[in-house]
Amino acid sequence: MLWTTSFDIPEGESKINHHKPIFSIGSCFSTMIGEKLAERKFPILNNPFGTLFNPISIAQVMEDAALEMPINTDMILVRDGLYLHFGMHSDVVAYSQDSLERLIHKKQQHTKQVLENASHILITFGTAWIYEYGNDGQIVANCHKQPADLFEKRLLHPDEIQKSFSGFFNILRQINPDVQVLLTVSPVRHIKDGIPEDRLSKSILRLAAHDLTETYDFVQYFPAYEIMMDDLRDYRFYKEDMIHPNAQAEEYIWERFKTAWVDPKTFPLILEFEGIKRDLAHRPFNPDSPAHIKFLDNLQKKLERYSRDFDFSKEMDLLRKQVHSRGK
């Protein structure tokens, strides 16, 4: 007897490998996939402007970076002595306006560089509900806990999303003609808007993603939302908040993603890197035993070997701390 409703996912023709950079942006699902790729040493820039939920803000930050647009200082605010930008997540923060502008400019430069060279851009839509700020009705990515009467809340129309991304895609293909774009709809439910309202929102996002894949041959769709809603149709796959996928669900979605979109030639390396991560997390019964000392020595040699081609600096630092802490 089958206890899930699994379905086939079309494989990408041009798959992700370790040779060219990847760019990931959008809701927390994009962060999760980006982290999975980064842990396996794929060269990726993951959500440089922090978690972004609505498609318009996602397209805007990429377009601004690609065109080297000046920073919109009208969207800068001060909260508790910290400077933030309405077009970005609160992770992008500084102690002065000047330092915030420098930080954003640096992120834009890095983003443009990766967009110009990326093999794949992973974009995750989180919600179609938006908040408009000020007399001009500028769409914000984050309200930064400002008074509700400063904003007008409304629902995006699929045509608005299509128009926004059509503009960005036209720019993108000029600076990177060979790039592949992979769209997803976040499996995380935004139930603070209401359950029916969230389903309406996801429907709009899914329709917009479909329209974009029909319009552009370099744009594909990965069904992360559908995997969570149908294949993993059980609350045992959610965290305690009953909203976010738990580690088991994330791992399952990652495996489906890997099968569809990651080059199989990288799988042996992926297994090696996953093994290194497990080894670093290992906690011995006796840190000073000859067996564990030999284990650490072999792990160090493995890290040194792979460090010739991949960045294992963090892992090397962690290993040094483990070696230094022995006997304490």
C-alpha cells in the first residue's frame, strides 16, 4: 500500500555542477536549498539581500544590481538606532546611513558579478501579498516592524509578476545569454494572512511561474510546493510551528532537487563532502584515544587534499579547534 502521492519531476537539461557560480534568492526555501548546495561546495551566492518573500521585491533587487542603479534612499529608515532599507530584509543593517549605503552597494556589485557568470539562478516566490509604502505606493520587501498605517496591503495580480520579471529577464539575457532560471514556489505557508488567503496567494504565484516558463525557454519550474503539499502530505514532516518543513522534509526535497537538477557526475564528490560534515560533527567517547587521534589526522589530510580545489577554510578552523581542545 502506498502512503504518499509521489510524482515524476522532469530533469533539467543543463544541470548544476561545481564549475560555474549559482545565484539563489527569495524566501527561506531558497536559503535552505542554497545552504544545501553551499555545504556540498557548489559556488553559490545565497540571498545576499536577506530573505525576500514577494516576487516584485525579488525582481527589483536583481534588476537594480544588474543595471548598477543608485540606491533608493527614500526607502531607508532608522529603527532602534539601526539603519535599514524597506527593499531588503533586516539582515541588511548598519549603524549609519553612509555605512548602509556602502554595504548595499557592495552587495549589488557582488550580485551583478554572479548574475553575469552564473549557470543557474534559483528564485523562490514566497507570497503574493504585498505592502505599499508612502504616497508613491512603493512595494516594500519588509515592513521592519513599522506602524501598520504606513502601509497598504493588497494582493498581486499574476500579470504584475509577469511584467516585473519580463523586464528583469530581458536585462539578464543581455548580460548572461546562457543562464538558466529555476523558479519555485515556497512550501512554507504564510498562515498569518489566513489559510484561504495563503492558498489564494500560492495559486497566484504558481500561475505566474507557469506563465514565465511558457514565455521563456530558459526558465523552468521545480515543484517544491507540490512536493510538500502532496508527496509529503502529513504534519509529521513539519516543524513544531506546523508551518516550516522539518529536517526530514528538507532532506527529501533536496534529494528530489538533486536528482532533477544536479549533475550526476558531482554525486561522488557530494558523498565525500557529506561524509566530511558528519566526521566533523562526530563526538568521540575519548578524545585522547589513539583511534581518535588517527581519525583526526586522516580527516585533516582529506581536508587538505580537497582544499586545493574547494574552500574548506571553515572546516579546517573547526578541526583545529577540535585538535586544540583535546585533553582539556
